[in-house]
Amino acid sequence: MTDKTAYRDAVARARAQRDRMIASAQAAKARVAPARLKQDAVDKVTATVLDGAAYAAAKTQERPYAVGAGLAAFGIFLARRPLAALFGRLSVRFRNTDTDNSENE
């Protein structure tokens, strides 16, 4: 191999490596672009929500009564203040049946 051919081969390898490095840098730059990161985050959240919904649906089909009881308990927990006010008014009404005035006055 002569010096000229060795030099040409070295130049060709250097160009190929430089082209690979530039392509790799461009790919890395595209990967960390804000729009790409935002889209990746949105895709990840969407996939997580859909997986959670599928898991909940599967568990609901396995134990429908347990899920129904849990949802009923959660509903009662959320409505505890209005229910307490309702039962408080009813207990006053049941204890004092002979009042002439309504409880709103």
C-alpha cells in the first residue's frame, strides 16, 4: 500500500466518522428538543392512565361487590357533612314533635 492510498483511506475513514458524529449529534439534539420532550411526557401520562383504567376495569370484573361497596363508602365519605346536617335536622324533628314553629324560622 502506498502512502497516497493509505492517506486516501484515512481521509475516507475520517469523513465517515465525522458524518456519523454529526448524525449522532443531530439525533441527540432532536431528542432533547422541548417539543419532543413534551410529547414524550404526554405519551407517557396517557399510557399510564390507560393502563390504570384497564387495571381498574379488570379488578372491577373480578370483584364487583367489593368495588361497589368501596365506591358507596367513598360516596358517603364525600357527603358526610350534608348527611350529618340532614340527620341532625331529622333528630331534632323526631325529638321535638310538638313544636309550633318550623326549624327554618
